[in-house]
Amino acid sequence: MSGQKNILVTFGVVLSVSLVASTVSVLLASCHYSRFQFDLLNAICGEVVEQAPETKNIVSAALKKSIGGNPDGVSEEGVLSVLGYRTSDFSGAASQQNILFAAMGFLTGILLFIVTFLYRNKIEAIRIRTLAEYLEQVNTGRAAILSASGEDDFSKLEDEIYKTVTFLYQTKDRAVRAKNDFAENLSNIAHQIKTPITSISLSVQMLKQNASDTFPPCHILQDNGTNGHPCCESFILYNKHLEQIGKQLLRLTYLEEALLVISRIDAGTLHLQRDEVDVFTLLVLAADNLQELFVNSCTSVEIPEQGEMLVTVDLDWTMEAVMNLMKNCMEHSPGGKVYCSYAQNPLYTEILIWDDGEGFAKEDIPHLFERFYRGKNACEGGIGIGLALSKEMIERQNGTIRAKNKPDGGALFEIRFYSH
């Protein structure tokens, strides 16, 4: 409320309280005045009757004619009481008028107080609603400058809200800039890594092609895979180093691709398509892309067909997320089996992927989806980014993912894509 409205409300409250107080005062004064009249008349009539006892009947008749005597239950001493009169008999119509005026004043005061109270509550409700609408605009990013509405009890709150919102906007802008800078730096680093990776890959290929010229062929091999000739031993060692370099190049290539994806996610430039995809098709395509790895690790995958169940997701990126989960299960249960199942209800579609290995270390479970985190039982060559990317892809498509251990052993990933 503004200062003028605040004064108006205060004036209304004071006026209503004054009317109520005045009404009570009038009632008390009326009662006192009636009592005073009775005592005064009682004294006068008593003196008259005492001086001239024969006038008693005359006085009584005059009083009866004036107010109508009341012989019922006398409790006061004095000639009027003896004659059957009470204090209320002498207030009469005046007393009724006083009571009527007092009641009207009392009701007017109460009504004025209620109106003032309701008016104040209405003004406060409007101020609270205005502040609430402003905060809703802040949450949706459409907040304008909060204009001052005057000096009242809400002014300080209004000022503090505006200061807090301004500080939050500034903090958000700084955070967005820092995030964009970080994403840009990641992208730059990834692109810078790509050049030496390509150069090293070409060099390795050339070394493999020239290996036959560098080392003469060895025809007679011993039981340990060599023929005892120093050149053959050097050739084997040479190939071993080239193979190790090739593995590290693959790891760096995957890291470079992961950094590019992370930078696009953080910068908000990774746009996902939303198409209806059958869950069975999604799982089969993910398993087919990992077929070579499954064969090399002697691991099988089981995907039961449970009827058509559709989810609205980006097929390529969701398949990438599922592949990371299947690959994680395969690496922790080599020679075993990776299982998949899925179900659907009105709220969400659930996909379960698990293995029959040893499961996750208990201390690793809270950190499994953190970027670059490598668990206690992580395989050699991993960089700790696959599960983090899977989580990003699933959560950006109105989904959730959770990792836990099965009661009978094995690691379990639980994915849920919500319908709304």
C-alpha cells in the first residue's frame, strides 16, 4: 500500500474503535444518569412525604399518572421503593432511545472496522499477488524491472526481492558465459588433439608397410614363436609396440570424439530429434553395432521380443547411450551374457540392461555417471566418459537412468523414458 492508503486504513481503524468506545461510554453514562434521577426524585418525594404525610397518596397518584406505577418486587429503600418504583421506571423512553443510539453506534463502529480490515486485506492480497506474479516471470525468464508501488510494509520485501533477482540474473549470466567458455575450450582441445592423432595414425600405417623392408623374413620358428634370430625378435617387439600405439590411438580418437560431444552438450548446440522408436529395434541395433566386440570377448547378448513398445527419442543418440551400457556390462562379464528386457505402463517405458558378472563396487555406485570417473573394476583403456554421456542423452529426452547391483549378482542399469 502507498502512504496515502496506509493513512486511510489507520484512520478507519481509529474511527471504528472510537465509535465502539463512544457507544460503551454512552451506555454507561445513561445508566448512571437514570440512577441519578431516581435517587434525586426519591430524596425529593421522601422529604415531601415526611413533611406532609397526607400528600403520600397525591405523590403516588402523580407518579402513576406520569410513568405508570410498578408494584412488583421492590428492592430499594426509600419512598419510591415503598411505592413500588424502580430505577428503570424513570428512564423510560429516553433509556430505550439511548440503547437504540448506542446499538447503532456500536454496529456502525463494528461495520467500519470490518470494512477497513477487509480493505487492508484486499490491498495486501493484491501486493502479494503482484510479487508472486513477478517471481513467476522470473522463473520463466520474462521478468521486467520491478516498479516501486509506494512505501508500505511490503516495500522492504519488494526491494530485497528485486536485489535477489538481479543478483541471480548476474550469477546466471556469469555461469552461462563460463559454461560456454568451457565448452568452447573443450571443442578447441578436441580439434587440436585431432591433428596429431591423424599424423600419428599415418605414421603407424607407414611403419607397418615398411616393416618387411626393415626386417628380413624369418622362416624357421622355435617353440616360443621365434627362430632365435635377433632380427626376428626385434620384429616381434617392433610389432608389439606398433600394436600398443594403435590401441592408444583408438583411445585418443574416442576421447577426441567424446570431448566434441561434451562441448556440444554444454554449449546447448546438440539438437536431438524426437521420433517414435520401437524399443526392441533400438536394442537390436545397439547390439548389432557391438557385434564384433561381443564376438571378441566371447560374450552373448539376450534381447527378448515383447511386442511393440514405442518411445519418443532420437534413435542415433539413444542407441549410442544404450551401446555404452551394453559395452560396460560386456567388459565386466567377459565370456558371460548381457541381458535386456523392457516394459511399458501409462507413466513410463522401462528398459533394463544387466550382466551376470561381479557387479559394481559399492563405493563406485554414487559416482558411476560422473565425467572421467573410472571405477575400481574399470577395464584397461577406458576414459570414464561413456556412462556420463549415456546419462546426458537419456536425461535430455525426459528420461532417468540408475545403476545398482542385482541381489543375485551382476550389474544392472535401469532406464525410464517418461510419457509426459
